[in-house]
Amino acid sequence: MPIEVFYSYSHKDEDLRDRLETHLSQLQRSGLIVSWHDRRIEPGDEWRNQIDAHVRSAQIVLLLISPDFLASDYCYDVEMKLALERHTNQQAIVIPIIVRPVDWSASPFAHLQALPPNGKAVTLWANRDQAFTETARAIRNIVVRFQQPDSSADATPVILTDQIAPKPRVLDAAMPSHIVKDRATELLVLIRLPESIGLSGILAQDEEAEARPEDVRAKPFDINFPLGPTGRPEPLKVTIELTSPDFSPPVQHKNLFVPVNADSEVCAFLLTPLRQGTLTVVIELQWEDAQRGYRRLRANCIAEAETGPARPAMNLVQMPLDVSRPGRAPEFEFTRLYASTPPPAAAAAPMTTGIPPRPPAPQPVHAAKSSFLSNPLLEAAALTVCVIGLGLFWFAWKTPSQATAPAPVTSTAVAPSIDYDAVAAAFNAANQSLLKQTQGVAAQPLKPDVEAAVKRGEENLLAARLALAKGKPAEAQVHLEAVRASTLYLKGIHAR
């Protein structure tokens, strides 16, 4: 709706008012303003009531200042006083226009910016049309800045809204707090109204999103919307730029349109972490080739799985030898003793234990006196070779094998169903029971193995959650099988 403009003037300046109204006619044709002055009063109307009503309803009041205006009791004491009161209450804008030279420095409107520029009276310009042109241009700029109040609210004082004044907005950004190295993750950005739930509400309803509502970080800022040809604010195009040296790619940017009275769309970036540890991403907000704000996000990056083999749990080996009878081959037997029972996971899947099977009992060798063993030197040499061979066998057996007790399962078979919550609950229960059992007890020899099993279980739980979030059930099943192995191992420790 058009803005109402009221002319307050002395009738002795009527010709100057007509020239100003002529220069403002283009604003009337465009539907931006509708002007009113006392010459619009119809015969029979009460002029005081009409003037008072329009001074109270106008959004812009033009005071045509001249010696006769300041000398008029009605213009000075009634119209100007009421207009300045509404200006103070932000219900109207009062613009003094100096049409003829006069000393107005001590007037009540002296604190207001006057027109034409520099307060030079219109009649002092060599070209009066130039003076009115400058004045009309300035009035147009003011008109397009302010909205027309709803006409249905005439009974309530209306506060004018400055369209070019900065508007508050909030930058929401979210990235999962825990991510996996070399696996792409999403970073989401949204610009919202201060009263909107924004990105937190969207993530709460999106079960497939990696980030959760608690991962959202907010940053308030002010934004200036551009004005369109009709004087109304239009959406602003902003640039979101990411700087992330710990990720690939290290720099990204996208354009985003911010609506005037609504939240923007969600802007998504894909980032792949390149190393483990705490990683940082800097989000910069830019428009009109200048940075307007920024926000930092941090995430903890872990490895997907451990690759190094664990040492087998062995403590004591017995190897009795019988070399007392020269006519009989040596007999040997290996015995593997654990400080604790071997991990139950060893029975869950076939694994290489690193212990050679017991060979079949050798048959006695009977040799005639003419045998080479009848020679004491040859017998001693044969015994030496046997002992050396057994020593090499012992060394090979003591060397750590590639087997691990609760190592991650490498099978790619997928179970008929995946119950992440049940596996996680069983693992956490076993871990808590073991912690209660060992609380207050001095460190035991197997404590590093227990800590390693707990760590592997936690990492595989996180990896399974991420795989499920990405729609990869086969990969999640592999990690959950590894968690089950860690759970069985911890239960075995607790049982002892």
C-alpha cells in the first residue's frame, strides 16, 4: 500500500508546494505515495478535523519552512507540534524542506536533517527545478525504506519499520562430533530467523543424518537485505566458504539465498578427514565481497580399525626331552600354560594358535652294532643336530603369531538381522562388571590386554554406528561381530 505524505505549509508558499508536488508526481504514479494537503478538503467538511486526522494518519510529514510558516500559529503550534510528537514515537517521519530563507536554527525541528541538501533554501538556487529534483530524490529514498502499516490497525499506534536497517539472523552449522578417518562426512549450514528452531529441528526429524541436534553450533549476526525496484526488500545471496586443512578438499564455497521472512535452505558440504585427532573447520559468511561473520567447528577423528596383530597370551611352556637311550629316538612334548583361561573367542571361529600339533609318537629305532650310531662320535653329532633342531623349533614357536583373541572379524557375511542396541548393551554391561571387579585391586599382568579389548570394542561400536547411518549393513555387521568377540573376552576375564 502507498505511504501517505502530508504537506504542512503556509498559504503564501502555495506555489512552491505545487512545484514540489509536481516533482513527486512520479512517486504517486508508481503507487509509492499518496499526498494530502488542506486544498483537498471538500466543501462542507470541518477543516480542523480533516487536517488533524491526516496529520495523525500520515507516515511522512513535509514541513515547508519559510518566514510565514514560522509566523503561522496554526502551522507552528498545531501541525508541527503534532507531527514532531509522532516523529518522536516513531509513528511518522518529519522532513523539513527550506523553501525560503529564514533563521530556523533555534526551532524545535533544528535537530532534523533538512532539504534541499545543506539546508539551502529553494529560492536561493539558480535553478529551482534542480533544488526540487534533489529534494524529490531524497524523499524517494526515504519512502522505499519504510513499509506501509496495515490500514486495519488505525486505532493502534503503528511503529514504522526501516527496510534497510540491519535484520538479526542466526548461522547454524553442524558436523558429527565423532568421525572416521578417510570416510566422508557431512557438514550442514543454515541461516535462520532468531525465533526459528532452525537446523536443530531439522536434524531431530532426519533419522538418516549423521549429525545430531546436540552437534549444532549457532552464531548470531546482522544482515542487510537489498531493496527492489518497488522499494521492498529482496532475498540476499550470501557465500558460505569452508577452510579445512585437515580435510579433503581443504577449501569449498557455495552460494545461499536468504529469504526476507523465512529460514534459508540447508547447505551441505562433504568433507573427508585426512588424519586422526581433533580436527577444525572454519565457516566464513560473506556477501558484497566482504566477510560478515565466521564460526569454528571441531570434531574428533578416529581410525576405522586397528591393523596391527596382538600378541598371543602365553606364559609358560614345558618341553621334556628323553635322550638317555642311544637306541631310541628323542621323545618330546609341548605344553602351553596360560596365566588365565584362553579367550573364549578362540572357539568362536577357527584361528591359528601358533602352537604346532603334537606329532605322533615315534617308533623306537633298533639298530645293529654295525649301525653308525654305534660310533660314539657320530652319536654325539646326531644328538647335537637334534638339539639344534629342537631349539629352532622352540624359537619359531615362541615368536608371536598372527592370531589375536578379540581381533576384529574380517568375515563379510551378513547376519539375518542387526541388533546394534543389544550388542552395545552386552558390551557395556561386561565392561562395567569388569571395572567393578578390579576396582581397588593392584594392576594385574593381563590389564593391558583388557584395555586393548575394551578399546577395540568401543571403536568397532562407533564404526558400526557410522556404517548403519550410511546405509551399509554389511560393514556394520562386521564391526558388530568384532564387538561380540570383545564382549565374550571381557566376560571370560570377569568369570575368573
